[in-house]
Amino acid sequence: MVAAKRSKPPPPNNPAPVGTDPRVLRRAHFLMRLSRAWDARFEAMARVGRIGRWYSAVGNECTTVGTALALGANDAISTVHRDLGAVLTTYLDPTRLAPALFEDGDATPWDALRPSPQSLLDQLASQVFGRRGGFTRGVDRSFHYGLVRPDWGIRHVGMISHLGSMIPVAAGLALANLQDGNDRAVLGFIGEGATSQGDFHEALNLAGVMKLPLILVVENNRYAFSTPLSEQFACEKLSDRAPGYGIAGETIDGLDFDAVHAAMNRAVAHARAGHGATLLECMLPRMRGHAEGDGSYELIPPTEREAYLRQDPLVRFEASLVERGHADAERIKEVTEIARGIIEDAVERALLTEEPVLAEATRPVFAPGEVATAFARQSTEVTGG
Ligand SMILES: Cc1ncc(C[n+]2csc(CCOP(=O)(O)OP(=O)(O)O)c2C)c(N)n1
Ligand SMILES: [Mg+2]
């Protein structure tokens, strides 16, 4: 397989925002609170049996939002089960969703491309309830959805499996960019458990050899279901593996927004410049069990659990906002309340929507060939699911 070299000048992409830019911090704060509010609502529903299962992203917000905020229109993301923050960051224009929280000049050129944030949020809520209005129209009630709308600047390839299978998919997206000669980057997320699968090796080896514009973020929350790190790998840090593949690698504190965002900006610049892939290991606290109510959190020793619960990235981010004079207690309360209200309304509306139609919900789920072509060629082909 021979990839086209990046000979033609790359088309302009959105410049990566600067870490401590107040516009980025406002956006990050709202999106993290939105992600947390979503989890809180669905955790509550899982507890009373209104939904069958819920995989919380509590603790991952700083990493998912902090990395995704460094992307520009039409960079791609591939997600797994704790990446709601990255999905919200990619799909939504916060300045239209919560105008009271933003200032003139906060909107980016990408925001203007995106559709009504309310309609996308409604679709997302319908997806999680398995309703007809969701992206997969009821094929799935969970995270197995995607949204590829180049005309909106959104390229989200949804989850096939929780584990390593998504890594070669993300590498394939990066290869498509390379072959197309564009300067777009791909952000793929996985948990540390996925790094023990063969897919991790195959994809990162390919990324190294072909200098793919891939950023693989490992959300290391120290457990894969009930398997602790000591039984998962014997190297000190997962980023130690990067030199073996000839790619860049860093291990960072996934609770430190500035560190996450800066590392991601570096990785995106590296990818756009044709220097290849980066492995970014983000260290996270395990703040929830594998799925709500499956008993897996109780397998973690209580003192360890208590330490993780004290490391809430949102609490830390908000403290840093106050320290730097970007917010006060009142502002934090306002952002939290507005985010909660938006999620509450979206959930209530989704619960009133139509159930799936059998013929649609049982349709074949493979995307037609043109969709894959459209993905690389920036056509305006539409697909959901
Ligand atoms: C091949 C395979 N084995 C097992 C599972 C079941 N499973 C789903 S997620 C998961 C743990 C994933 O752990 P990690 O990658 O660390 O992500 P985390 O849930 O901690 O965010 C397991 C064992 C699976 N989906 N696929
Ligand atoms: Mg894990």
C-alpha cells in the first residue's frame, strides 16, 4: 500500500486555540459541565431502572473536552464509551446553546457551520433512549453511533467496540487524510485496557511507518472493568511504548486542563506538519465503576476510591478559573445550572418522542460505499449511524 505524499499545500484549517484564552476556558467550562450534567441525569435513571445500563464519563471530562477543543472543523474523532465530552465539543455550538454564558467574539468560524445545537442534542438524547429520532433510528440504544457531515465540519466515527478495535479505524481515517493530501488530524480515544490488544500494536506500527496524522488518547483510569494496571502492563508508562513505534508520546495529568490542551495542541501541530502520530496517555481517577450498578466500583479498595473521588477534574478546573480571575462562585453556579437545565429539557423532550419503526430499526447497518468515499473527499454525503 503506497500513500500519496503530502506534496500540495494543505488547505487552511482552523487555528488551534490557545490554552488559557478566556474564550477557550469559557467554552471548556460549559462543555465539561454539560457532560457532567448528562452523566448525572443518566446515572439517576440507571439507578431507578429507567435505562438498562450506563457507562459514566465522570472524571474524563477535562481530557475529552480539553483534547477535542484543540481540533478544527473536519478533523475527525473516534470515540468509545466515556467520550461524551468530545462528542459534545465536536457537535455543538455552545454560543447558540447557552448564549447567556458567552460573549461577543466567542463564536468560532466552525460554529457558523454547525446546525442548531438544540436539534443535535435532542438527537443525541433520542439515540441514548433508542428512539426513532436518534442517529441510528433505534438500531442501538447506546454509544454505537456516529455523525459524518463534512458540510457541518463534523466527522465522528462511532464506536464498534469498547476495546482495541477502534484504534485501526482511527489509523485508517488518518491514512485517508494522508492519501487525500489534506492537513486534517484524527483524534482517537481508548481506555488503557484496549492497549493490551493486538490492534494497538498494528495500528501504532502503521501510524509510525506511514507518519499518519493520528493522535491516540489513552484514557488511563487505572482499571479495565476490574483489572488493575498492575495486571494490565509491565512498563512504567504507556507513553514509553511510543518510541518503539517511532512516534511522539507523552503521559500527562488528565485533570489539568492546561496541560491536556497544550499537549493536544502540540500533537495536532505535529500531525498537520506531516510529522506523524502522537500517543497521549492521560492519567485519570477512577471515579465510577465500569457500568452503573454492576458492582465493579466496590472491587476497588475504599481508601483508593476515596482518593479518586477527591480528584474531580471539574472541581479542580473551577478552582483554577477562580484562582486566575476567570470566574467566581456565582458564575460557576450559573454555568452548572444552565448546563443542568439544558440536559433536563433534552431528556424530557426525547422521552416524548416516537419509538423506533421496526423496518428502520432492523435495516442493514453497513454504510454504503459512497459514504467512505465522501469521508475522504469532503463531499456532502450524509450518514448517521
Ligand atoms: C475483546 C473484548 N473483551 C472484553 C470486552 C468487555 N469490555 C468492554 S469494556 C471493557 C473494559 C475496558 O477497559 P478500558 O479500556 O480500560 O476502558 P474503561 O472502561 O476503563 O474506560 C471490557 C473488559 C469487550 N468489549 N471486548
Ligand atoms: Mg480503564
